[in-house]
Amino acid sequence: MTGKELRKLGRSQLLELLVAQAKEMESLKERLAEAEAQMEKRQIAIDEAGSIAEASLALSGIFEAAEEAVSQYMENIKDLSDRQQKVYVQREQENRKKADEILKKAQRGADLLLNSAREECRRLEEDTRKQCQRLEEDTRKRCENMVSSAKKKEATSDVISLPLRQGGFRS
């Protein structure tokens, strides 16, 4: 499988490949155990034949095959692990970039809302200040009218209503 094909695989598919490699390793271990069992049988045959040199040649082929299979398996596991690590690093970088973009977008939205709220507060404060000034001016005019009206009533009431004494007019 090429590196390009491995990059297209998802995490679960990569894990399945790893499990398959583990099964292959178990199979190789079983083959090695069988080879060792055969070696023991051949040892008996060697003892019976009396030729250590012949047994050594027969066993070396089995061990070489087992060592080669284990070496190839370990190399495959290392390659798969390296590819998975690269995919992990790439995806982590992509996810961090996406998260940063989301945070920046959220911050811009929050800033817009905050600025909008501040502007609305300024507008409401200005409207309230103007309304207070109008009310204050209206109240001031009413007070002035009331004072003026009271003074007029007082002036007319002094002329019209003089207190009377008992028994006649006041002189």
C-alpha cells in the first residue's frame, strides 16, 4: 500500500491494518513455534543419523526464514506507525487551524455585538439626556408660570380683599 493510499484511510481503517499486522505477527510466531518443534524432531533425527553438519544446514534455513519474516514484520509495523504518526500530526494541525479560525470568528462576532451594544447605550444615554433637559426646561417654565400666576393673584387679592374690622370698614 502506498503512502498516498494510507493518507486517505481513516483512523479506524489504519487501526484495522495494525490489527491485521498483529494477526500476521501471531501467525509468524506460530510458524516459528512449529519450526522449533520441527527442529526438535530434526534434532532427534540428527542424533539418530549422527550428522551434526547435516542438521545445522537444515535448521539454518528454518531460522533464516523465521528471522527474515520477523524482520519484515517489524519493518512493516514501523512503516505503518510512521505513516499513522504523520497522519495524526497533519490532522492535529488541521484541527488546530480550524479551531483558531472558529475562535477568531467568534471573537469578531462578540466584538461586533459589544460595539453595537455600546453604541446603543450611547444613543440611549444621549436620548435620555435630551429628554431630561426638555423635562427640566418644561418644569422650569411651569414653575415660572406658577410663580408669575401666584404673584398676579397676590397683587389682585391685596387690592380686592382687605380684611374687615368688626363694626365697619377699615380706615
